[in-house]
Amino acid sequence: MNMTKIKIGQVGDFPEGKLKGITIEGEKVLIVKVKGKLYATSSICTHEEGALEEGELEDYQIKCPLHSAVFDIRDGRVVEAPAELPLKTFKVSVKGDDVFLDIKK
């Protein structure tokens, strides 16, 4: 599969600590800035498909609003059950003020 960089906005579109859900190429993606760095994961919980953009962010951990599964946004790993499967993660890059997401085509 090839990777395609897709512009998803400007740095200012993603405030520190705010959860932003977007859909790119049919993928529901959660974008989060923590400590000045942007991270991207699937925005759908792997447990019961809760919308993670409605969850709670604490440091690098996102808690699903449905059943409180917790994931690390840096690598998608499960921190607390009931989820067992990690979140899909995406590479985010910044060029100037433009923010890009790498999507597999």
C-alpha cells in the first residue's frame, strides 16, 4: 500500500488538550495535541465503537465515554480494559503551519 499525505488543517486548528474528530478518506480519526505535539488515532473505541472525541483526555491517555476503556494516544495501546485491541495510529507531520496526516491508499 502507498502512503498519501493529506492536509487536515493548520496548527492553530488543533488547540492543546482538545479532542478533534475528523473523517479522512472514510477513516474516522481523532487528532489531539499534547505537550505541543500532534497525535492521531482511530476515533472509534475498539471495545464497543464509542466516539473517542467525546471522551476524556488526561495527559497522553484518552478514556472512552461508553465503558471507560483507556488508550495511550502515542501508540494506541490499551491502558485499561474493557478494550483488548489497540487503536490504529496515524503519522502526523507539520510543514510550516500546515498539518498533514499519512493515510494508506
